[in-house]
Amino acid sequence: MQRRIFSLSAVAALLAISAGAVNAQTKWDLASAYPATNFHSENLVQFANDVDKATAGKLKITVHSNASLFKAPEIKRAVQGGQAQAGEIIFANFQNEWQIYGADGLPFLADSYDESVKLYKAQKPLIEKKLAEQGMGLLYSVAWPPQGIYTKKALNSAADLKGIKWRAYSPATSRIAELVGAQPVTVQAAELSQALATGVVESTMTSGATGVDSKLYESLKYYYDTQAWLPKNAVLVNKKAFDALDKPTQDAVLKAAADAEARGLAASKKVNVDTLEKLTGFGMQVLPPSPQLKADLKKVGDIMLKEWIEKAGPEGKALIDTFSKP
């Protein structure tokens, strides 16, 4: 009888420990707007897995890709308000809120991976300060591959874009459309394939990666590799949610984030090469821009930089000055 009581006591103790372990587990939702097969999404899943492993399951992060939890424009506010503990945004989408967010969407300002990293280093302190004021933190950021122009017809100059229905996803892409005489139509990544199939848009400026993700080769014939800019995605965290973690768990999240940033940059470079090859394989003509088209787009970039600095004020000028230093 005594042995049975002891056994029951041991079982009760084990159940109590198990219940405590379950209660100690923290669950986060991470909202993303891109398909599960996109390299950014795959990087998010690896980040979540790294956190799970490093914390021995203490922090579980569920990645909700393809705008399944929140649509792209809603994610930042959802993280800020705590509806999602973390989320991935593209900075350029939020330029109207604060001009500094849109610096990496300025055409031909930072037009290579090295220049993109340099711009990020200049942006980062300003962005971290702004996000902190909004109750958030920056976990990591990864650039998209360089942006080019997809069209149904051949382009020799910017004049060939006049009147064309141009998919815009940010203030900068809308402004480019205006400056070349195209008609901007706001369409998010998750809705792009349908918009092309139904004729809502007939041209867009985006990366090779999005071209493959959205099967742009099914509706469009040409891709001009203008390497105009490299917009960055950023993974944000709700500050209260992060602060509620114990120190070892916080450290694990930050370590996984640093690894994700480095891994994401390498993946972006590889995806850039791979996706342009895939577009060619699917029958799309992948071409360099003509000298005239390049010159026309450079003028657009110069106008937009001037306009941006006027809107961004001293803060924006200081950022460009920092970035421009050798």
C-alpha cells in the first residue's frame, strides 16, 4: 500500500512538472505576405525552427505566409497592436508614414547588393529608433533581388511605357508610373497573378523572384534587368512580447535573427541568378535595358531623390550624406 501511495505521488509530481512545462511555453504568430515557397518565407521558417531548437521548445513561432493572417499593408499595425507578436513587412510600403522607410525604394540610389548593405547600415539606427517609439523592435532585414521591368511589349525608351497599366505596390512605384506616363494600379503580391490574367495590370517593376513566384511569364513576355533598387523586407517584433521573454530566450531570438539576416542575403543573391535563368527557361525574354531606357530611368531616379529629400527634410539629407561617404 505504501509503495502504491508513493507511485501515485510520483505520478502526480510528474504531471505537475509537465503542466508547468506546458504553461511555460510561449507561442508567437509571425505574419508574412509572401508565398511559402518564396526565399523570404523559407528563411522565416528556418528562423522559427532555430528559435524552437535554441529554446528547447520554450518559444514556438508559427509562420503564417501568403497573407493568410494579415494582408501586407496590415502587418505592421498588427505587430504594433499585439495582434501578432511578429511580422514581416517591406519597408518601401510605409514611405508615406515616414520617408526614411522608403529610402531603399529610390531608383538607382543603391543598385547593387554592396550598395544595399551600405544603405541599410545608414538607415538602421534611424529605423530602430522609430520602431522603438512605435512599440516595436527590428529583428532582421533582407533585401530582395534587384528590380527590373516586366512588360507585354518591347521597350526601347521610357516613352514606350506611356499609358500602360502599371502595377504599383509602394509610393515609389506609383511615382515612377506617374513620371513615365503609365497608369499606376495598386496590387499586392498575393493578387498579382490574377490581376495580370484579367488585364487589370500589364506591366510591373519587381524582382526575378516575384516574377517566378507569381508566374509572370504566363502573362508577360519581356523582363528588362534594370537593377533599379533592392527593397528590403524586415521582420518586426512587438516590444512587449519580446520584453516578456526571459534573457536566455531573448538572446536565442536575437542570435537566430542575426543568422537569418546573413542567410537571407546569401539566399537573395542565389535567387537572383536562379530566377532569371528560370524566367528564360519559361520563354520570357530577359534583356538589359537599352541605353535610352537606362538614361530615361536615371532621370526618373534623380527627380525622385530630389523630391524624397525635400519630404524627408534634414533627417533624409543626413541619411543620404552618410550613405554617400566613401
